[in-house]
Amino acid sequence: MSQVTTGLEKLADGAAPELHGKRLGLVTNPCGVDRHLRSSIDVLFGNRNIDLVALFGPEHGIRGEVQAGGKVDAEQDNATGLPVHSLYGKTRMPDAAMLDGLDAVVVDLQDIGVRYATYLSTLDNVLTACHANSKQVIILDRPNPLGGQTVSGGLLDPGFRSFIGTHPVPILHGMTLGELGLMIAHERALTPPIVVTMDGWRRSMLWDETGLPWVLPSPNLPTLDSHLLYPATCLIEGTTLSEGRGTTRPFEVFGAPWLNPQHMVELIDGLRLPGVRARPHYFVPTISKHAGEHCGGVQVYVERGFLHSMPELGSRLIHLLATNYSDQFAWTDLPDEGSRYFIDLLTGNDQLRNAIDAGESPDDLLDIWTNDAETFRVRRGAFLLYDS
């Protein structure tokens, strides 16, 4: 198995010597670890060449105890005594007061390779704020757990920009956070970040080929299987069905009190999507939608070679649900996002919702998504840092 060296490990070993002695802030969370599972907070705080003076907490907080969507509070870190500024509370953009006294902000986040995960949005906000306040951004690069080759799903329409989609990239972009930082800075005329690149990572690698330990990047992505399905089944979060939050297999299972599991499995089998299988499953979520209720549902299995079809799977699952359970199926909205439909923010526009509401299949939209992905594949080429 190959052994990947992350940007964190290279910085700790002396990479980016121009940062030595500078006053640094750090944006991180529990998956910011080295190969020995030491937190990036501890690694940098204990490095005599690095002056770490402040921490910034994204969604879930610097120690990962906050559930999805929960507000992260400003606090003092118990382990280091450093102030922790919240980037997922009253504000999601670092302000001038947070950046005062810093020379640079280091970002060590394990992105998950899917547009609607919020770590990319946090990076976008950090780049924007640091540009406005003349601060440098340093990204400690990490692997895209879903690899660097798969590009799939439609582009975000700027009219549907939200904190689960801030820059026009596909659902599966196949880029690292460092590469995305370079793209965002270039396309938005921001100060380009310094990227401390990895050694040993190739675009063909999925996470379990990196030799790095898996640390869940979110309380609801506990396994690689849930991660592989997230680009598909997270779209179900835009409906009134449970996407499995509050179970031991979030995003691998979904359902509702009114869903017939065997019928749904037969419908999924009828799609004949390569590499996709399902079985009947019953569960009782402990949190989120249908908490405490008995739900009929399915558990979905996907072969890794068919990762590219995950956005298609998600759209087709929703089409099956809306068509076969029309009396119970409904979309959800987000009061914090102007009561816009959540599904529109996830897919990046209102085309899927409008097609399904009109009784149409998603076929035409999927053709558009394929074209979007090919266009993006060309566009991203100037920012790629690693070979296949």
C-alpha cells in the first residue's frame, strides 16, 4: 500500500519555512491529524518554529462534538488555552477582529470531495476574508477520499449559492482542497493561497489506498461506505424522508414510516444501475427526521468502480419516491436559507425538482449534468497539482 504524506506532516517537518515565527491561526477539526493520529492543533502548537495563536472552528467544531447544523460557539480550547473563533455560529466568515494580530491562517481540513459538504464553503469564506484583510492563507493539503479522477453531477448555478454550495463546481469535483483553493482564488481574483502539497498521492487513489487512518469527517459519515453513498443519498435530505441520520449507518440507509421496503428494493433493482444493490431495512432514528418512529426503508450498497454514477443514483431514487409515493412524498425547505428548497441548494439549481414536480424523468437533466462535468474537467486542469 502506498503511503501518502499530508501537508500537515510536511509543514511540521519544515516545509514552508517562510511561516516560521509568524503568528498563525488554524482552521481544523478532528480529522486534521497526522499518521500517528496526533491533532494538527497539538502538532503545530508543540512545534517551536511555529507560533500558533488562534483556532477557528468550522461545522462540527474543532473537536467534532457538534451535530450537523448545530451552532459552534466561540470558546477557549481546553488543551492549549488558545481562543477558538466560530465559523459556524453567528457568522461563518472570519471578521477583522478574529484576524487581528495574525500574519496568516492555516487551513487543515479533510474535505470529502462533494460540493455540498461545508468545509469547502469555509475555505471559500477564509480566502475571501483574508484577502480583504491582507492575510495569507496556507492550505495543508489532504487527499480527496473519493479520488481525483471522478467528475460528476451538475454545476452550481450562482443564483442558488448557499453555504452548501459557494462556487460553481459539480457535485463530485475530483479535486483536493488545495486545488480548489487555487481555483477559487483565481476565478474570484483573491490572493492565491500557499498550498503545502502532499507527497505520494495520485488521482487514482481512493482513501483506503493512501495508507492514512480514517477519521470520520462528520458525525454522520462514520464509514467509507457511507462516504461513497453520500453524493447520492444526501440528496434525499432535500425531502421529508430520513437519510439515515440518527442510525449507525447514515446515508447507507433511508426511509420513512410510510415506505414499503420490499417495494422500494424492487424499484431500485428495476433501475439496473451497474454496481448498485439494495435490501429491505427497518430502523428507528434517534435524531433528525422521524426521530423515535419506526421507518421502513432500504440499505443501499455500491461498488467502488461506479462512484461516477452516484449523483445519478440520488436523482433517480428521488424520482422513484416522488412517483410511487406521491401522497406522502414532499420537499423540505431551509428557513436559514430564505426558506428555499433544500433540494435546489443540494443539486445547485431547481431543474431536478421542477422536472419531478412536472411528472418527468430526470433523463434530460442527467444529460446536462454529463455535459457540465466534461466542461468542468477541462476548466479545472490549470489548478491540478497531482498526477493520475
